[in-house]
Amino acid sequence: MRIVVGITGGVAAYKTVSLVRLLTEAGHDVKVIPTQNALRFVGAATLEAISHNTVDPDLYTDVADVKHVELGQTADLVIVAPATASFLARTAAGLADDLLSNVILATQAPVLIAPAMHTEMWNNPATRRNVATLIADGYALLEPGVGRLTGSDTGKGRLPEPEIIAEAALKLLALDLVGKHIIVTAGGTREPIDPVRFIGNASSGKQGLAIAKAAQRRGARVTLIAANLADANVGQAIHVSTAAEMASAMDEALQHADALIMAAAVSDFRVSEPSDRKIKKHEGENGLELRLIRNDDLLANAALKATSASPRTLFVGFAAETISDSEELERSAREKLTRKHCDLVVANDVSGGKVFGSDQNSVLIVGRGLETQKVSGNKTVIADAILDALLPRFPDLQQSSN
């Protein structure tokens, strides 16, 4: 496999030498592209000796070969470690002013970015915005570690160890879901009160989108049922608004599905008789009473209907709770696991409005015969953890492992 390793100008660049050695010793063809500032921390001679390839970071040599395009097109994987705050900002903006940034724009290969910087820089609002943009654009981002930084300070911002970076990067190329059809629901349903008002929820759909993108990256055929999401360009996207519309879309898609991951926030109630015209303010002068009736439990109904099918569809439910105690949260998730006939339930604490709209998440993954897993990180990390937990439960994979 051909791997491009980009190095930017941070002290942690010395660790990348070990990363390159790990990759070359595993039999990969590694092309190192340092920035000019990176060469202040680690020498080209060292990188050439370890990678067994020449190192030339100049965009304007070998121009006739259009090397930035050639490198981008032939790469199977790109890793940037360490990635400085400046690199994050320029890449998020789509700037390309050196060889490395041009290669990143020219490649269709998975890109793993491993940032390293001081804690204050990592927590800066500008950096957080840039990270959010990169994740939304489909880049994989490895969270910095916590530990000793340059100088006497300690905190989050340390470059993960080379073994961790290599494992995370190679995992991006896993095609372990080839041949699987996975349905992912994302977003939040809206139940109309009248033509301009509705009952809704705070779901941004980011976790569902991250799951859909991860499943597609790992080779699955993905059907995304998107509830009120504008940015839903993953797999086959079906746009819905209400719980009833989602139920109809699910019924059709589930006829030939291997798994349903129900990440959408579906309204539990709807207005019994929504108005077909806008309700005027003066009509509610003494208050407005709405009669709410329960929506069907889409996940439980779908799972119950599929229990006799062969091969059986797998079901993953989500439990967004306002429970801060982890033991109580786990009990709630396991109760939902049984009640909704699921294979896995992903539970998180959303009290105080946290998680909604954020690029970070912290979840518990529970399942029958599965030791509870606690996973924290960006929503791409959470997505892969959910798929990892689901993978061995596919019937054909269970048989092949016996």
C-alpha cells in the first residue's frame, strides 16, 4: 500500500520518524512530505533513510510531472502527524500553498489528521471551528493525547504514540462491511401544529451522519433516512420530515437490509388534529390547547417484525437520556435493549443541552453478551466504535468465526 505521511512544523515531529519506521517495516511504500518548517525539527536525511524514498517538499521541482497530483492520485492513505494549529486552519479553508496541502486537495484517499499543540491552542475557539469543519468535510481526526507538553506544562494536546496513529490510520482502509446494506436514520422529526409550526427536538443529526459516512467508508451500501437534514449527501439519501414519513421509508428500505442503526430523534408525540391553516395569535388569546397522541415506536415495531426473518436484520437503538450517573444510564440502556428487541443500544447523557450540535460525544454501548463499552471522542470515533461492536453480530460472520 502507498502511504503519504505529511509532517508539519511542531516539536512532536520527532515522533513521526518512528511512525514512518512502523509503516515501512509493515511492508508499506511510504512517501514523506514535510513542510519547510517541519525540516527545522527533523532532517530530510533521516526521513529518507527510514522511508527508503527521497524527500523533496518543494512544490516547484519536477513541475512537468505534476507531482502533487501524481502523489495525491496514487496514495492509498494520507497521514498528517503532527498537524499544527496553522495546518488545521489552512486545510479547513482549502488553502494550498505548499506540496503537502496540494496533495491533500488532490487526493481521494482517506486522510487521518493527528493534531499536536498546547492545550490553550487546542481549546481556542478558532481551532475548534477548524476541527469541526475538517470533520464535516470527511477528514478523520485523531484526538490529541493528555500528557507532558513542551516546557513544564501538562494537558491535552500531546501527539498520540506512533503505534496508535498507525492503527487508527490503517483502520480507515478496513472494508469489513462490503456486501452489507445498512440503514441509518439521522436528524430529528417534526410534527406539524399548522403549516408553519411544528413540535421538534434539538437533534443536529451529526452522529447519524458520522455513522453513515463511516459505514460507507468501510464498504457498506448505505441508505440514509434523513429527517430535516440539508447536508445528507451520503449513500442513498431519503428525506423525511415526520415520524410517519420515516416509518414508511423504513418499511420499504428494511426489506433488503442487514442492519438498521436508529440514530434519529423521533418525536414520541404528534398533534392529533393539526390545523391546515396558520393559527392566528388572536385565536389563542386565552391560551392554545393542543391534544397530543403517541407516535408508534418505530424501532421496536421494526425489530419485532423482523425477528422471524432469515437472515435476521440487526437493530441498533439510541437512548438520549438526562441521566448523569453512569450506572443508572447503563440500567436504562439495558432495559431499552430488551423492550425494543435490539442487538445494541447506544446511550448518552444529554442533560443541560450537551452533545446536541457538538462534534464530540461520550456514549455507553450495551448489547446482549457484550461488556459495556464507554467511548468518548469526536463523532467519527463514536461511529466506528458502534460499527466495531455491530460487526461480529452479523450472522454470516458469526458462522465463519465458529
